[in-house]
Amino acid sequence: MDKVIDKIAALGVPGVVLTITMAKLGFFGAAKLTAALAVLGPGGMIGGIVTLGVIGIVSAALVKYGTEEVVQAVMLKQLQTKSLEETKREVLNMRWISWGLKFRIRIP
């Protein structure tokens, strides 16, 4: 059991996401892994692998810089292609961001 936990821990957050997804499926063996990857992302297994990669990159950024800094940097980057009002409206309409975080994000 310790060896398995060490391997999952080495994968980090993507390993935990894959483990939880696999636990929720009713398949066994390789079919369980295949189905979990297919469920995780668009485009089947390849999409699932890409999704796990993106989860790894985003979770590393969140750990290093914090949620507030990452969200603020993304919103500032979006200002290069969107208007200020449109960007502020998008932030206010995001349900997955708490009201506290919405008002701490400083968009000029």
C-alpha cells in the first residue's frame, strides 16, 4: 500500500484527480484507466491526458503564487484582447470565484 501511495503522491494533484475519477467508475483493470482518462477530457483518452497536464500546471501555479495572483494575472492578460468593462463583467459572473476574491482582484 505504501508503494502505491508514494507513486500517486509523486503525480501530485493530477494523480489524486485520476484516482478519484477511477474510483467512481464501475470498470476493472485497464478499462478503468481508459474510461477515467476518457471521462476527464474532451476527445477521449488523449483529451484526458491533456486535461491532467493542464491540472498539473495550474495547480503548480496556484501553489507557487496563490489563487488571487493567478486569477489577477489571467484577467490582466485578457485585457489585451477584451475591454475593461467586459473583463469586469466576466469576473463578476464567474460562479466558482467567491465574492471576497472577486473584490480583491485588482483590474485597473
